[in-house]
Amino acid sequence: MNPRIVIDPNICHGQACIKGTRIPVHQILRMLANGDTIEALLKEYPSLTREDILACFDYAASLAEEQITPLEILAEEK
């Protein structure tokens, strides 16, 4: 998906993390959802870049993207 996000079974139990860190994507997203700012996260985690944080958004958007099923297939399943 994004070269800044890696999934390695040997790092953080295979959770999606920011490349070169042990910082899970979900942790960054949860902190932002709870009101932290990008600037605050960059101060808290000096190894992160703004691009790393934006990659977390991109990763989450990819997971949340809706899959469209044609109506014909739904009608056939009934």
C-alpha cells in the first residue's frame, strides 16, 4: 500500500507500523482522533516525519474504502 507502512510478523505482533519504528499505525490514528495534533506527535516521536503521519491516514483510508458490489450479484444471491 504505502512504502512507509510495514507489516512484519516479527515486529509488534504483525500490526501495521511506521517503517523503521515500532510505532503502530493505530496508535498514531487514535492519538489524532483523541485531539493530538500532528505537531504534538512530531515532538512526542522525534523519529517520525509529517509524511509518516500522512501515510497512516492513507493506510486507514485504504482499509476503510468501500468495496462496490454490482446489484446483479446481490439479486442472484437472493
